[in-house]
Amino acid sequence: MSRNKLVIASWILSAASCVSSPAPSPGRIPTAAELALQSPPERCTVIGWEDGDTPAVRCGETEVVIRLLGVDTAESGFDANSRKRGEKQARLWGLRLHQVFACGKAATRRVRELCPAGSPVEVIGKQTGKYGRRLAYVICAGVDLNERLLAEGLAGRYPYPAPPEKPAACPSANESSAGAK
């Protein structure tokens, strides 16, 4: 009888060790540490920045477009899709379109300063988002760029599928901006 209890206890312990942590619930942003437990950080090199939250990187021989996980920077208006998303952000955040683009350009300038093209980075996260971009944390020269952009007010939290928060450095809806029309 005690042998049966030992076998059952052993089976329960081994089954419990096989259970992975639950998938994050919608709106919950997994941490870099949680994602690093699922797969180790990948060493890559920055090719360039599309905007403040979207770098292109080379990992080995593969080029990958990354979307910084859990954050959203304002759009910079660099192409038609960016302008369309900027219009959506302007409505969501109660800003004028030129204010959104100014915030987006500031975020893009900052990440290019912190992590210019050619910089080695660690990419943490393997999941792909709805636009085919890899959702990840990017660590450059020891700096977690996702968290740095939040700390500097150049990005807002984005607990998808909830709407993204307005970056703190962007003006509030009642602030006037030079050149506003």
C-alpha cells in the first residue's frame, strides 16, 4: 500500500512539473523575465528603426521586424499606414494629428540615440502579433528599451487587446501646441 502511495505521489509531482505557466490573460503584459524562461534571449543586430516601437533586426541570417511588447509610441506619419494609425491615436487620445506625429518623431529619435543601427541587442520573446511582427523586449547596451520609453514618457502601456495609453510626454488634450490649426 505504501508503495502505491509513493508511485501516485511521484506521478503527481512529475505531472505538476510538466505543467507550464498559464498563458497570459488578455490585457496582461508578460515580463521579460517570464518570456526569457520560455526561450532564451536571442542575440541580434539593429538594422534600423521604422518608428519608436518597431525596430528591424538581423538575427543570424534572418531579418526580423520587432514590435516592442507592451508599449505603444505615437505614430510618426512616415507612410500612409502610419498616418492612418496616427489618426486613430489622435481620436483615442484627444490630440491633434500633428501632436501625435511630433510625439512619434520624438520617440523615434530617442530610440535611434539609445540604440542606433548596427547596435547589438538581445531580443526576448517569440510570439508574433497580428501584423506579422515579433512581439518582444529589446535590450540594447543593458537598457530595456520597452521600459526606458515608458520611463521617459515616450511610450504608453499597451495591454492588448485594451487600447494603448497615451505616452506621458505627449501633450494633454487641453494643451495648446505651437502651430496648431
